[in-house]
Amino acid sequence: MVRMDPHFGLQALLVALLLVIVAMLLDLAFPLPLPNERGAGAVVLARDGTPLRAFADRGGIWRYPATLEQVSPLYQQALLNYEDRWFWQHGGVNPLSLLRAGGQWVRNGRVVSGGSTLTMQVARILDKPARRHGRSPWRKLRQLARAIQLEVHLSKREILTIYLNHAPFGGTVEGVEAASWAYLGKPAARLSHAEAALLTVLPQSPSRLRPDREPERARVARDKVLARMAKQGVWTVHEVRDARMEPVVARSLQPPQHASLLAQRLRSAEPGAPRIESTIDIDLQRTLEDRVSAYFSNLPERTSAALLVVDNTTLETRAYVGSVEFADKARLGHVDMVKAWRSPGSTLKPFLYGLALDDGLIHSESLLVDAPQAFGDYRPGNFDMAFNGPVGAAEALRLSLNIPAVDLLDRVGPSRFAARLANAGIDLKWPNGAKPNLAMILGGTGARLEDLVGAYAALNREGVAGRVRYQPDAPRVERRLLSPGAAWIIRDTLEANPRPGSITDTFDQRGRARVAWKTGTSYGFRDAWALGSTRRYTVGVWVGRPDGTPLPGQYGVVTALPLLFEVIDSLPAQRGDGAVRPPPPNVEQIDVCWPLGLPPDPAAPQLCRRKLKAWSLDGVVPPTFAERDARLWSAGRERFDTDARTGMRLSADCAGPHERRTSELARWPALASPWLSVEARIAARLPALSPDCAPDGRDATEELRIEGISDNATLARASNSTAPLRLSLRAIGSEARIRWLLDGRFIGESQGAGSFLHDFGVPGSHTLTALADSGAWSRVQFRVLR
């Protein structure tokens, strides 16, 4: 408790009237140089108040603004009782202190103790021109005048706040908050007795007492403050004794540099704010920055990355890495790739499948065909140039197959899909004059990592996407992307994707969080993506070069996915993260049959060629898509008449007597035929037409035949020849375009009976398939000798 000296009551009455008159005169002659916050520094804080990045003011000074409430009471006690016990009572000048200091100077010939009040020290801090006069009487008089001005214009709290924020602490550090973080690595609100005493004495001689350079001098000065606090009875003897035992350990002066690009982004949005709060978890941020830096030490030069971790409940960002290294010029570290427009590769596919579920176009095991197809002039292929034939929707999504996705988008409609994404907050960027098209599902558009993360969070938010939030007071912007049922099915599908290496990994994974993950790679290996969503968090990773140059061989699964799982395994775990959540009431698991895609019909078991377990939404079980351009037949249920005795097919016009009965068979999509077993192909054929019946047109099919190589042939290069083993092939029997597949991988195309040249130099057994757009196909097997 500060005791009031009775002399001050009389002094205050005597000088009160003079203060106003003097202040008015001073204001006219010497305007008060109050701090100008325009162009001042700023600090961006983590969610717990830890500085992420500080921005120096125009003079290069580091200052973290703080209020009285944000500074430890211990520091305020030490400061006021050591520097100015009567601060709350005097009018800016303490005549008794000045007389005492003057007398000591006369008797000893040197300054023993100063007579300056805190108000006078603030005046000295603010009045920079007067510093040129050193310790001259003129400077002291100027301080006295400025102190009176300050007392007239400002409250005591305002004066003290200026001191707290502008007192010099050595180097380019000003203010107790910046000093506390710079030297002690903690906020000024959490100072110990010893730390409060240390920071109290530093401004007396900031350079001489810097604890990072002169720890012993700083300790002696600190102990002097502690002794004063004990003598005055402000702190107990026990508290002071314990404080003396603390060593003076200070960090080297380095400004904080975490989430640098986010800090820069937030400051640009609030250029005048001295303190900017973010939602970043500082411990997680530091961990992931170190992890990213180590991860990319062995990757190609100029490779950068972006990383975002978002809390699904609040959509608040917990970690933000905009580049591998902010100061790395070779990697263009100053470019923030979290908000950069890049080709999204295949990362939009989950939302396409989810929209198709909501539209009732598919269920989780709808039969799709991964085979060479043309969509007008657009002829997409798979990433590895291989094809899988008939495949379920869930597997097509997990394998990220391109042809089924383009087929599905063609049926949904590119413009409608783009509009649905935009409504949910996923903005897409198109070249000038371009509009949504089928290529968008394979990366033919631009997207941002932050938008993709907000969308993937919908998988664990019952289909509701949202804008990622970087500040606690940022508005919550949420839009429905998928229905809860569709979101559950897509999440379940992606969670079934095994972790990389999990087949051989013997580590028990049951305790790990379930992750719905998806990768993507843009054309030319320019962008590698991995996005994953758990019950609590959604994580997005981008890898590439900011200048857009390719990274051959670096794609999503290889480059981005391992880092994604490293990050996910670093996140705080919670009970239940690895549990399978039950489906919503409108999601039901049912049996479906291929090739029809419908539930089994007990009255026609021959129609069910393959039975699967599927998730259906709202009780809708759509059939397999009709084929667009197949000239042979379409997938589906086909009815025809047969003779009950012979089993042969009957047309409408037959000569002999027949015992007719109606039969059915299930047709597979024509383009799936090369991938079917012999048994499946035979079962899908119509019975032969009875000889006494008129043609019904159902046998009018194209028959394709490969010329240039015989089935089961053995090929060898001519002896003593180094020329490649090149063959000229033709597919006879169709005028359509012919796609050529070697061991299931696309190797080229020809038109009708036109020739096709190819080098067959890889030793071993091979299968060559010619597949026409009409669905007709032919296959030969051969062997190449070494």
C-alpha cells in the first residue's frame, strides 16, 4: 500500500493553478509529441497470446503494445516503488526528489540518485530532439516542462501506459511486453518477482545491463531492486530471498517468426491494429514448421509447400504454413501458397460423387466402366494410362479413376457442379473466356488450398462446408455442400482407403484416427495435393513450385500424402477418434447386383451376375447408366422369347410351331467386355436364333479382328539387329476409332482399318487389346523373347 506524504497535499494545492497556465503556454510554444501510432509496429499473436510475428515500426523498433491489465502487477509494484513511489500523487514533478538529488550531486560531485519521476522519464522518451543535449540543465528543464504538459493532458494510467510501451530495453526493443518475450520468452503478464525486478531496472541503462550480453551486471542491478522492495515492505523477505536465487538467463534478441505469411496476411487486413489475435496453436505451429522443414530437406530444389490444419467444430485454423521457409528466396518463400490459385488435380472428385448420390444418380456400388471413352472431342485417360474395366463407384473414387469421374460429371453437368461448389464456398478460377467443362474434374480449373480444406471439413460436419477462420472474431460462413447422408457415404468410402504402407505395416493402427483422405496431381506434375479429414481436424497439404514449373515424378501419393499423415499423427488425440460412426437414418446398406445395379430379383436369379453390399441414400437404388454411343447393345435387362424345348431365341416371325416363353438376361456395358471373364461374356450373350425364324436384328454386331500379329505368337528381334521390334497392326471390322491397350494400358489409337505402329521391346508375356468406340473388341496374347 503506497502511503501519502502530508506535504504533497499542500504542494498540490499550490501548484494546481500554475499547471494549467504553464501547460497552455507550453502547448503554444512546444506542442506535446505524443506517440504517433500511424506507421507504428504491430504484433500478431497466437491464440494463447504468444507472438507469432512482430512488425517493427518505421524506425526499426520492435514494440508489442500492452495495457496495464496485460502487465504483471509484480512489475508495476517494482516499477512504481523503485522509480517513483509518489507517482499517483504528484503533478509530474517531485520537488523533494529533485532537491534530494541535487544535494547529493553537490556533496558527492556526481549523480547518486536521480530525481526524475516516471512522468519525466516518459517526457524524455517522447522528446527525442532533447536527447541531443545529453545531461545538460537545458534538457532537465525541458523534461520538467514536458512532464507538466503530460500531467495536464493525460491521466496517470495513460502516462504509465506510454512508459510500459515505450521504455527502452536494449537494442531495438521497446516496451515491457516486447522485452519480456525477447529476453524471457513469456508474456509480461506472467513475470516472477525476479523477472519483474530485472525488467524494472533495464531501462536505466539498457545497453550496459542487457541480460543477453551482461548477465552478471544485470543480476547485480536486479538484486538492488529486490533489496529496495524488501526494505519498503512491498515484498516479503521470503519472496525476495527466493527471487535472488533465480539466475539471470536471457535469450538472444531475435524477433518471433512463426506463421509468418499468415501474420503478414492478417496485418495487411488490419494495417492500423497494434495487436492482432489469431487462432493459431503455437505449440502445434512450431512442431509442424520443424516437420515441414525437415521433410523438404531432400526434395528437389525450389520445391515449396503449404499446410493448413483446421478445427472442424469452429473452422478455426490451428496451424498455417504458407511456404517451406519464409526467407528462402530460391523457393520463393514469400509467396503464400495457402491462398494461391493452383490446379486442384483430382481433389474435387469426392464432391462430384457426393452430388451424384444426392441427385439419386448412383449408390456406392453403381457399376461404372473404366475404359477408353470419348466425350465429344475430349478424350481423357487415367494417370497411369491403365484401365480397370467394370468398377464400383466407391472403388472408382478411392482409386481416383479419371474416366468414371468424367462420365459422372457429364451426367451431372459441369456448370451445375461448379455452381454447387461456388455456393458452398469453393471458388474456382477459369481462364479468360472459359467456362465450366469436363476437364475441371481432372484439374482443369484453379482452386485454393484454404477453400479445399473448408470443403473437406464438410465430410465430418454432416455435409456443411465453411470458410476457414484465422481470427477468433472472424464471422462464421457456412454453406451446405452435401446432405448428411451423402457426406457420410463419401467419408466412409475415403476412410476405407488404406494408409500408405499399411499392408506391410505391423503397427497396430486401431488406435489411430480414421482419416477420409484424397490425393491429387495436376497436369505436368506441377501440383501435388493431399487432403484428409478426421473427426476433429481437417488437414490440407500442397507441394510444388510457386513459379509453376514441373516436378517430374513428384505427385500427390508420393510427395504430399506422407506429409499429410505425419501431420495427422502429430495432432492431439481424443477417445473415439478411431471409432466407426453409424450411418444416418436415411443411409441403408443393401444388396445390389451387377450388371443391372439393382437389388436382386428372387424371380430372376440369372440377372444377378455379381452381388455386392452397397450404401443407398433415401431408399433410392438407381440402375446402371445407359451407354452413350455403344452401337452393339446397352447395359440393362433384356427380354426375348425362346423355345421352351430347344432354348433357342425366337423372333416375331417363325415358320415352325414353338412353345414360346419369355426369358431375360442382364447385359454388361459393351465397353466392359474385354475385362469380363469368359463365363461372364457367355452369360451375357443372347441364345442363337432358331433357323426357322426371320432375323430380328439382335445379331447385327461388329466383329473386330487384329491383323499383324497372331494369337499366342512368339516375337524376337532379328539376330545381330539393334533396331526396335516394331510391328504394323490393323483392327479389321469397324470404321470407328480404335484404342490400343497393351497389358491394360493405353498405348495409342487408330481410325477404322488404319495402321498402328508400335515398338514391342519389353521381354515377357503380353496381352494386346483393340477396343472400338462402338464396343467391339479383339484381343491377342503374345510373348517377346529377350
